Amino acid sequence: MNGPLLAEMIWRPYFEPAAVLLAAGVLVLLAVFVCVRTWRTNAALSLGMLMVRLFVIAALASILMGPSHLPEVTQSPTQPTLTVLLDTSGSMQTKDMDGQPRYEFAVNRWLNDERVNALSEQFQIDLITFDAKARQARADALGPDAQTAATARRSNIVDTIQQTVARLPKAADGSAVLMITDGKDSDNKSLQPTVTLAKERSIPIHTVTLGGASLTRDVALVAVPAQPYLLAGEPGIIDVRVVQNAADNAQTTVHLKSKDEQTSYPVNFEGQREVRLRLPIQNDEPGTYEYEVWCEPVHGEIEEVNNRQLVFVDTTASRFRVLLVEGQPYWDTKFIAQSLRKDDRVELVQITLVTEAKQEIVVSRADPKTARLPKTLEEFAQYDVVILGGSIERVLPEPLVAQLPAYVRDHGGGLVFARGRAYDTDSVLGRRVGRELSVLEPVVWGRGTLTQQEIAVMPAGVSHPSLSFLKEKAQGDSASYAALLPQLKRLPVIEREKDSALVLASTRARGTAGQGQPVVVTMPYASGQVVAILGEGLWRWSMLARRNPDLAGVYDQFWSNMIRWLAMGSGYTPGQDVSLRLSSRGLQVGEEMRAEFIARDPGLINDYTLEIQGPDGQAQTLALVGSDTIRRYAITQPEKPGIYTVRAKHKDAASAPDGQPGLIEARFSVYDIDLERLESAAAPGPMRALSERTGGEALNPYEPEALGSVLQRYLAMMTLPPQPSYIWDQGFFLFLLLFIAGFEWIARKLGGML
């Protein structure tokens, strides 16, 4: 045994040392006694056996004393990881950190070259910037200006931490997370799942909360028409929200101005976060009407851009004629019919198969004398919208079903599949009807059925007229739309949607925001439109008011807006063969706008280009896409508030033939209510709780140097001391003891002592 090993030896007795020595002493006495007894027989052998026995006793006593040594402390070959999460949402522009914006303070004080280099000596630095989404970044590439680097309208703090912790291994090597933020989570999600995950993986989350209680005084206004399409002479409503920050006791006035008149409405906040108004409007002639809505600035308000908005409302001349056909009565079509009967501008003819031999016809505001099942394509064409329920082969003869594609294609009709498949696939007739309708179905069906599916609104649905009511109900926050919608009871599995289909709403995995199966889909078909509700249970929307009175009427609004959108058809002006149609006349900054250009004749589709002009007067060409022979579309996502104009321009306007105008224009309004900037007060409480419950520390934002010592302490706790090992626990020692014991037995055997 070498010198260093002896120097590092420690003793770990199995029993009390006195007990071990006593036992050894007894064994020595017995060995001597045996030696004395055998001395006369063979003195030399007795003495030799005594020496062997004393050696074995000494060895056993030494083993029971637990001789051990400590291994050398070696450093891990890999460095632990420090994941730094930097908030880049708009509230990080707030200038309340020594006069600097929060973002710039974080970059200059916490992520400067000197500090990052010092941390890199012991940690691998993984920098991630986040707002609505998380992105990999480098400290030396961070934008120094908060006005350009921290502009996002959402901050998903909880989701970002959870995703970060989920991809990290268990932190046995000392890895940790550092979050630099102002603590404002746009969704106000619970921290508990994140805390549980971090504790399971032994990953501490250190936090730096920047900012204080911001007192930026501001008032913002949002105006959305309750019905984007009105009939001439029909009363309508513009829903207005006036939101205040740090102006609890202020008063203002909301003004509504149309071409002919102006009205005013006083607003007194009286401590309320927001005040809602319903401003009445009415137009006696068909056309597109422009309304200007604005509120007067309150005393001390810094920014007035978000105080004003333009609203566009399209008005048409006559009632909308709707035919509803149901071959297998169910709740969905029953509630649709009830909802449309409430709409004074809808003429509804409902034909339902009650028994195999009896049909029931219910008429609302239509002429009972002409209310019957259509027999020809021309009679179908008298309706603006046809709604199909289930098992329609039991009501509509197959030759009549075969006319529906022509009704949509050639007559610009609107068709609604209200319950997914409109036919029974278990019957021969139903399958034949299905083949006739397959060209109109916006999806390809799969196999199986899903139940109790949560619904998420897709970007296309956020700006679609049929779901415009959600902007007002969800306070403009598209991420919270799903919380307003009940689960879908039953949904057939969808293999895929067709190329020209547009998904307005889809299912989502429970508790996540991921898109799943399409639920509400639209699809252009030549000059008409198709809408499909791909499952059953949407009628539950009509019951939402029971749990939240603010949601009263949303089901009626959905169907009223959807029918009006469909009934407006392709939007052709009399005498014109081309038209321009916008998905919405009002949307929030960052939402998608879909502009469709439609031509009756496929030969005209390539004669026009599409451009958009923003509020700054700059125009840019939009790329038209799509494979439809008479329809092309472009999608744009405005990033500035104001009025935008979309123009379809003939390539040779001077020589455009009859039916082809040289220029078609359509305008829409983009408003801005950035709650991330409006509500910019920091939230240190949740961040402190997050650190305390995961084993991290809430750091003082003005003491970045403290981070190094905090991480050192954590590393020291995570570094396991060297574990001693028994010296005798080796094959050589065990073999030696067995050899000696065996040698002693053989020697006594040969000496005649056995």
C-alpha cells in the first residue's frame, strides 16, 4: 500500500471498535490454547499454524474496522447549461429602469459582453428571446433598441418556461434557468404545472423582474360592427369598447360620424377598466357606408393614435332567402332554424322529414304559397343560401341533389353543410348522393369519430365576418377566443382539407393551442361559396349565456353573420364580370386579411393585378395565388393602424372591354389596441413565487453581479462529495484470505492434526 493511499485512509468500523478488539482478543486466546494443546505432537507445525491464525485474526479485525480511502475529486467533462430567457414583448419598451426601457436595461446590465464572458467560464450559455414565441439568439446579436427589438403584442411567459424546462435534462450537472422579464403573461396562466415540472427535473428558475407600477395615462377605442352586412332600412349596431389605463376617474366623449350626421355619447369610467357602448346605425340605400368613431383624449394622455377608428358596413337591398333541408331531425338544425327565425331580414323555408311518409314545412317571413321543395335548378336559384342537415337523401331526390353543384357554381349560391356529412354512408342511396356532393365538400373524410373536442379559432377565423363577434366578446384577444367556445360533441375524422378550403376553426389538443381537425371550413366554388360545420354540437353555443351573461346571443350572431356573408354572393356589381371581395372590413394590427378577385369568365382572371395602399400612401403589389380558374386570392397582414385600400387594376385599363372595369377598389380599417403596452405594470409577485418554489432566487435587477455567487452556491450544492470505498473490497485480498485458510487446513491435515 503506497504512501498517498495510507495518508488518505479512513476507518469505517462495522461494529464498535472495542467490540472488534474484544472479539479479536478472544480469538487470539483460543489460537494460543490450540497451539499449546498440539505443541507436544508437532511443535514446529503448531507454532506455524499459530502464526497463520494470528495473521487471519488480524486481517479479519482490520476488515471489520472498515479501512477505506477517498477517490480524487475530478471535474465533470461537460459544463452545466445556463438557459437565459429574455422577454421581447412590447411592455419591455416601458422606460422605468433608470430612465431606460426595460429591454435595453436588461441588455446593457445583464447581458453585456463582460458578464456573458464571465458566466461562460463555468456555464454553456443558451440565450432565448421570447414573446408570443420563443427564438434562439446570441448575446452579441441582440438588438440594442427597444423600439425595434421589443415590439410583440403578447408575452407567453408560462408557456416559454414550461417548454424550456421540458427540453432540459434533469439538472444533476448544475444546469439552471434565468428569466429576465417584467412578469406580464398575456394569458395569466397558472404557474403550478411549470413549478411541478421544474421540481421533478431539479432545475431552479432564477428570475429578474424589471419595471414597476407603470402609470402611463392612456385611452384606447375599438369599434366593430355587430353585423358586417345590413339590409337597406335595417337597424344595426356598432359595438364600441373604450379602455383606460391610469384614468380611473376620467371622463371622455365618444363621437360617431357618418356622411350625413354626427352623434356624441358621454363616457364616465368611474373606476371601471373599460366602458362598452352600442351605437345605433341605419342605412336606407344599398352601398358601402363609412363611419368614423373616436373618443376625445383625457387630460395627460400621451398617445392619441388609438383613440380613432373607421368602420365600414356593407348594405344590400333585399331580404336573404334561406332553404333548410333536414332528413334526420337533430338539435343542430333545430337551433339553426330557431336562430334564423329571430333575424327579421331572413326569409326561411324549413323542410324536415318527420316520418318516412310525412314532411313538415315551416315558413318564416316567406310566402307560404311558394314554400315547397324545389324541383328544378331554377327553383333552387331563388334561394340565396341552402342549408343541408343530415340524411338528405331521404328528402331530396337524387336528380335534384345533382343540381346543387350547378346552383353554387353557376348561380353564386351559398351552401352550408350544417352537420358534417349530409348523407348516410350506410345506405346505397346515401352513398350515391355523397358522390354527387363530393365536389362541394371542402374536406376529404377519414375513418372514425372524435368526441368532446375543444375548439380553437384559426387566424383566418379571427378576421372572418361570421366570427367577428368574438373580437368584442374576447376583448380583441384572439388567444382567448377558445375559452368562449364550448366543446364539439361529435366530429368525424378528417383526412385533410382541400387546397382551396379555408379553416376558420379547428379542434385542439386538450390544454394546448395546437391545431387539430378542422371544424368550421369555407371553400369557394366557382362563383359561389360553401361552408361546412364538420361535426355536431355547435348548438351548445346558444347555451353560453347560462354561464356567462356577456355571451348571450353569440350563436345567433354567428349564424346571422354567416348567412349574410354567404348571401352577399360573389359581390358582382350589376353589369360587371369581375369583383373584389375582402374577408373583413375591420381588423386588428397583425391579423390576416384575405382579398379575393373573382371573374365570371376564366379568360379574365389574368387580366388584373392586385395592389394594396397603406395609410402612408405607399402601394405594393399583392401576389395572387390559387388554382381555381375564376378565382384568385391574396393574404396580407397589416402592421400599422389606419385605412387600407385594395385595388384590382386592369393591365390595360384604357382598352378594357364592357363588363371589365379598369379599376375596382375596396377599403378596410385596421385598428390598434396594444394591451401589452397599455397595461405595462410589472408583475414581480408571480416571478418571485416561481423562483422560491423551484429552488431559485428572485434577483435584484440592479445587482447583476449577484448572479455569479448565486450560481456558485447552487453548483456547490449540486456537487456531490467523493464517496469512500473499502480497501479490502478487491479480488486480491479476498483471494489471499481464502488461500491462507486453505493452506492452514492442508497443513494441519498433512501434520496429523485433523
